[in-house]
Amino acid sequence: MLRKTRSQFRTRAAFLTGAAGIAMAFPAAAQDAQTQIRTDSVSDAPAIIVTGTRQSDRSAADTVAPVDIVSAAELSNNADSDIGNVLRVSVPSFNVGTQPISDAATLVRPANLRGLSPDNTLVLVNGKRQHRAAVIAFLGGGISDGSQGPDISVIPSIAIKQLEVLRDGASSQYGSDAIAGVLNFILKDSPEGGTISGQWGETYEGDGDTYTIAANVGVPLGSTGFLNLSAEYGEQDATVRSVQRDDAAALIAAGNTAVADPAQIWGQPNVNDDFKIFANFGVDLTDAIELYAFGNYAERNVDGGFFFRNPTNRGGVYAGPTVDPATGQPLDAASGGVPSVLVGDLSNTTAGDCPAGIPLTQGGLIPDPTILAQVSADANCFSFVELFPGGFTPRFGGDIEDYSIAAGIRGQILGGLDFDLSYRHGRNKSSFTIRNTVNASLGPNTPTEFNPGGYSQTENVINLDLGYEIPVGGGSVYVAAGAEYRDEEFGITAGDAASFELGPLAQPTAAYPTGQGFSTSSNGFPGFATNAAGTSKEDNKAAYIDIEADLIDALTLQGAVRYEDTKSFGDTLTWKLGGLFKVSDEWRLRGTYSTGFHVPTAGQANVINVTTQFSNGQLQDEGTFPLFSPAGLIASDYIADTVANGGLGLDRPTLGPEKADSFTLGIAGDMGDFSVTLDYFNIKLKDRISRSSTIDFPAALCYLADRENVANNCTATFTPTPAELLTQLDAAGVIDRNDFTGFEDLVAFTFFNNDFDTRTQGLDFVANARFYPIEGGTTRATLAINYTETEVTDVGQTISATRVRQLEEGLPKWKGFLNVTHEQGRFRGFVRANYFGSYYEAHLEDETLPIDANAELTFDAELAYEAFDGLELAVGAQNVFDNYPIENPYSGIVGAKYGERSPFGFNGGSYYVRARFQW
């Protein structure tokens, strides 16, 4: 009784899976098209799609746009427990990288569907919009720069009944974000039975150990209700795929024995205490009305590496002026001065108490031992070679916390009116940590571990969806309408005081009237100052109408219109038309045309952040400011000013929605045990939201100082530091110095704006076959291929040529897999070949360090045996033949043995064992 009633609700109220439904099509047998690896008996009947179609019994074969269906078994039978890594070998148009040194993007890895930004893909859970992650990917390899998408890694694979991947634009159904497509994670809803599994694995290199313990259980609630619970706990050790940096090797060769080997770690980060839990609940209040709810809680700690700070030349910590090699007092190079290590005068009272620097000997590699001893013996003098003689490499990470709750009531009233009224609350919070680093301006009193603050993202969504089926002749028209209110709040939490403080060594003194030159804030990831802390809000209201018509058996038509009004970025109207024509019982033609949009998030419009990047052979601090903040307005003036830009008369940057036009055209065939689909897609995006390329911060401040006639401004003979310029501009009343706390050491800065257009087009091909080579056994084969090509059709004023190439070539154009599975009695196994096409990487985001990587073919395999009823033991390997991406020709610069943007990672092969008990 319970199963029948639940099935009736899932089919009759299929339109109730979100703010609006999506029509999809797929051949009946192609429910296996995305590598269905089965651990139990699964029906080969046509799949009913619960993602979006508003009809009560729409199968995957009878909808107007393509969808991939990834089974629960495919998600759980894998070397990886991370959903992102599983999907990159299950959905050809899905890409996610390792992100070894990417600031906050290491904590929540950005993922790309059909070559677009992560926040161009809408993520649903049980048909309800999932909230975004708090993390904004400032370092996203060009394609994901500045994106803020959901964190799908908080979803345990054991909780998922199936994943449906819509490959079509859907803004007119779901609102902002659904440009590349939709991922809908359908949670398990069984009222009985359960699963317990444990898995352990490591790489062939013997590092990167991972383990996962997971469980799922279904509990009946009376005769018409259920509670389905899922939990997962695991950890992942770091890997090391590094070589020694050239500069570190030179230091060791010169006699600096304090330098680590390797000095800098490239590899996957540590993931500790990774805990996830999901609950799914439903109960029938009457024969026609259901109360439902679901929610999650997840937390994890991530710890990764950063760039090595060289003890001879890291600016603001070690790098000093040119000095007299005998005395350490200032002396220009033309007069025989040599590079030095910076020395701070802790007395701040008497000029000349300390040398200006410790001269560097042996070609600038070793501090002069005599003057170093003099500095160490004087309590008023300090140099960081005393604390970190071999330099230092910060460790950056943080804690991620995520939770949500959704509840609603749905069913049918008034003789046939379908309804769904729901509310969902979600929150994601990231709290950053950085250790093994310093606030150099605090001198010897600096901590070496900091809490720089964090981000939070909170969202609330209320939906009302209505639908009614109208018989027309021998067919029907289903009319659906609804409304949505959604608000979001992005918050910045201030760090501890030491993480952004301007210590005494950063202040001007009598001995050093222009300042002592030590950098402020926690080196590598400055803390958020109190002036940066606070919350920003955004909301939007929407209404839609969607009509699906089956007037004759051979033709299905769909049309949708959606109006959306945002708090900060105006209103818009999007629409969609789609159709499916059955040429015969075996073949179908389908196509859609739609418009779409994506508005900036509250975080993108208001975030303040400083990150450290490698540029021109040196590390430099780069800031991101809101476009309409004091710093953003300086940038806007600087860019638009005709003098500062050589008389170009450039337009002022703007920030608003990006708009999309997309269409698909496909053919699908179903011939019993064989099915095939081929779909073309074309997505044009105008005014894409992204982080700008970098702007010279001192130059922008100098421009402002010149414009305002501030004393001691920039001249041909005198170039002040940003800290000095900020102080001068504040004294002149041009700016408020407090607005720029923590930004004194910036070399460059960026902001979010709309500055380029793209066209992304490609093909998706899926072929699925089922055959029976051995009596009593079943073999399934799936070939899935994706081709995606992006062209930047309009280049703006703040996007670099390197960024253009990253957008166009940063992901493989060709990607696909061939999967063969076989079940024979108590044995089950699979072999999968994965193809990753060639791609381009700007190593360290530098156009002078191009990596043109070759295509790679990797293989995965698993063999499982059911030892007794319910208990399955499995052994498998990922990347069986231990393939690596092309070796980095510039590995000596920062120690990366391989390029960091490899689409299949750079850890090489790994193996795993798993035990799973089901009842």
C-alpha cells in the first residue's frame, strides 16, 4: 500500500519537483546510458522522469530535451566518494579539477557543465533549488574565475536514488542560473531496508589514503509514511606531486640547510572529518495530499598548500634595500650596494640603531653571517631569517559547514488541481585558517597561525506551483503556473586582529620616514578587517506559466514564460519553446529554443578579498573589491579616464545580469536492446559576469593623487608605496583611509563586471546496448561522447588575451567514455575507458608559461562478488595504467611536476577495496 501510494504521488504530481518543471527526452532503454552499474535487479522499463515534466506519466523517451540518468549504483561503485570526481567520468560534459593551490576554491572546487561557469548550472535536490556555497572561486583557471556555485560535495552518494542531468537551458522554468543545464539529485525514499558500506583506497604512489564509511536505512512511519536516513564519514590524505623549486635547490646548494625538500607541495589537499547526513521524509495525509520534508547537515576541514616564501626575496618579509656589503647601511647598486634581507628597528626611536639590511652573499643566496649575528644579538633589531631561516610555505584551509531544510505539502484538490507549496532554507559557511606564516609588520611578536575570518551564504525560497490537465480531443493540454520568492544573504566575518593588523614595523619612523617596508596582515591570505565585515542581501520575485500539449500521439509541444524581478538588477522576461516529433515507434526528433539569464550574487556584487598570486616571477597580493566601493570607483575612474588609458576613452565598467540565447536539436532512437541519441547545442552568452583581469593598484592610486593634486604624489623621480599614497589621500580628504585597511600591500586589484560575450556549442552522443553473451548473464555497454567548443565573440576592456585563451581552450573539447558492465550470478564487474582531449593551461595564470597538454586515455575497473546474500566484496582501480598528464616544462619555477589544470587530475593510478551489506 505504501509503495503504491508513494508511486502515485511521484507520478501524478511530477510537475511539483521545483519552481517549474522541465520537459526531457531520452530513449526508453537509455535509462542506462550513463554507465548503470547494478548491484541488484533493476527494471528495464522506460524511465519516468520526475525532474520537471508537468505531465503525470511522462517517460524519458517522450520529452523534448536530453537528460542523462546516473544511477545510485554508478555513484557508489567508484574509487571516489566525492560526487564531483564521480560525475567527471559519468557525464562527459561535466568537468572538475583538483585545485591544489587555489585559495578558497581548494575548499569548494568549482565544476563546469558544458564548458560554462559553475554558477551557470542549477543544482536541485528533490527538485528544490540548492543554496550556493559561501566560497567564491577567485582562482578558477579562467573559466570559473569569480564563480559562486553550490557545493555538491556535501551530498553523500549513498543518499541518492538517481541523478538526472538536464542538458538544456531552463531559466524560464527555474529562474536565474539554469543556462548550462540542471543537476537534480533525487534522494532515496524507501520505507524499508538499508545499506552499510566501508571503502579504503590509496594511490599507486602510496599516498592519498582515503576511507569512507556510509549507511542508509529506510524506516516506515505508519502505513503511508517513510523516513529515509543516510550518513557518510570519511577522510582523504594529501598527495605530493612536486619537484624541488629551482630557487630552493639553489639555496640548499649554497648551504642553507633550513630549506625544506620539496619547499612547496603540489597535490590534493587533506580532507579531514568529512561528515554528511541527509534525511528524506514523507507521509500521506489523505489519499490525495502528502506532507514531505528533507534536509542535510555536513561539515569538513580542508588543509592545503601555498606558495613558498623565499628567504632572500619575498617582498615585505625578507627582501630589503640595496646596502653596503660591509655595514648593511643603505647604498645604491650603482655605488656598489648589494641586495639584502630586510631588518626592522624595534625601538622606533633612534635613527641608525640597526642595519637597513643584512647583505646577501654567494650571489644573493646567503645572508652575511657577521651582520646576521649583529642583528640577532641586538634586542632592538629583527629579521625574519631569525624566525624562518629557510623561508616558509603557508598552509591554508578552513572548515566548511552546510545545512538545509525543506518542507512542503503537495497533492491534488478541487477535482484535479495539482498543487505544491514549499519552503526551503539553506546555509553554507566557510571559516578560513592559515598557518606557518606571519604578519611581518608585527616583527618577532607575530603569531604563526591566524583565523582570517570567513564567508557565509544563507538562502530562503518559497514556492507555490499549480497545475491542471485539460482533455482536448484525443489528447490533453497541461497548464501549470506558479510563483517564487527567493532571498539570499552573503556575509563576511572579520578575522582575528593579528590577521589584518598594521604592526609597528609597517609604520613610518624617524629612522625610516617612508616606513620600514614590512607587509601587514597574515601573509598569503590577509584577514578580513572589521571594515570589510558585514552582510549583503539580494532577493527576487518570479511568476511563470508553462504549457505542455499532447494533442496527437506523434507530437509533444511545450512553451514557458517566466517573469523575474530582482532587488538590485532590474527585471527580465525569459521564455522557451520545445517540441518532440515521433517519426516512428523507434525514432524521435526533438528541439528547444530558450532565453536565459543569470544575475550577480550578493557575494559577487559585494565581496572583498585579497589573494596571493604568482606574477612575473614573484608573488604579489591582488585584491578584489566591489565595483561601487571606494576602491572600485577609483578603478572605474582609472579605466575610463582618457589620459590614464592613452586616449582610448574606454567605457566605465558595469555589473548586471548576463543574458543567454540557446537552442538544441537532436535525434533519439530506441530499438529494444540498442538505443542512440545525438544532440546539438548552441549557447550564446552576452555580458558574462566575471572577475576582471588585474589592474595596477599603485598606478590607479597615483592617477587619483595626480588628479586631486595631492602633495608628494607620483612623479618621475618618486613613486610612493600604496600605503603612503593612501595616507596622503586621506590627509587631503579625498578618501577615508579606514576603507582600505588591509590593502596596503596590494600590487594589483580586480572587481566583478560584465565584460565579454561567448558562444558555446557542441554535440552529445550516447549509444547504449544490452546483450547476453553468456547464459544467465547480462552485459551492458555505453558509449558517451561530448564535444564542446567555446568562442569569445566580444572582448571587453578588462579581459586579457590569456583569459580569452583559457575560456576557449582551458577544457578539453573532446571528452567521453566507453563503459562495459557484466553481471553473472554472484559476480559483477565493469571496465571503463575514459578519453580526455587536449587542452591549454596558462601555468601560474601566466601567458609566457603555456602548457599545451596532449589527450589522455585512462581506464577504470572493478570486480565484485556477493559472498552471501546481501554482502558484496569488491576490489577496483581508477586509472589502472597509472597515466599522468604531460610533465610541466616549467616545473622548476614553483615545483609543480604536472600542470594543475588536468581534467583527470595528476595523482596517477589508485586502487580500493570495499565491503557493502544490503538488506
